[in-house]
Amino acid sequence: MKEHRIPIDEELAGILAVLIDKSKKFSNQDNNPKDYIFVRYRGKRKGQPYGQNWVNTALNILAKKVNITDENGNLFHFAMHQFRHTYGVKMINSGADILTVQELLAHASPEMTMRYAKLLDEPKRSL
């Protein structure tokens, strides 16, 4: 897994500080040697990170519970990569240059980042 840093605002930094403290209370070097922030707080996997499938399932249960729908009124289906993709598209559509977005997304090449360079509906309408 690639490791890289992304900028965050003070509000998110505060939220993460609370989560870091909480994860330290429920984990140790044996069950969380990489110091993951988002860890299980109970059960036999206490201190271990949540898997991507668990997060996807939890988000989709929430979508159903609070009736999150797409533009056609269908129940929205979450996939973790959507968050990364949305971040990339929004940065590009806000004027960030491709090389900066490439670095923040830890892409190996600008060509990969160019896949994110599609206009959102709002900028399209203003042209």
C-alpha cells in the first residue's frame, strides 16, 4: 500500500485527533502494529482495522436506512473508491493543476490522473 500525505483542515484534524486517541485505547502493537486510526473497538478482532467490504456494507446499510437516492430516485450504492474519485474530480474542477492532483492521489503518472479530469455538471452548464 502506498503511503502519502494529503492536506486537511483544522476541523478534520480535530476529529482525527479524537479518533486517534480512541484507537490507541483499544489497540496495541500486537493487534495494530501500523497504528491504524479506524479500528474495531470490541470482539476478537479488537484493535484491527475495518476492511473495505465492511465499510462499503455499513455505508449501504445507512443509505437504505435514511433513504439516500441517486438522481433517478434509486437507492444509492456506495463504493469506497467513489470518495477518492470525487476528491480528484472536485480538485481538478476547482482549478488544481494535474500534477498537484497526481501527487495528492499518489498516482504514478499524469495519465492516470487525467481520468479524473471530467467536468462536473455545474461547470458544464456555465460554459
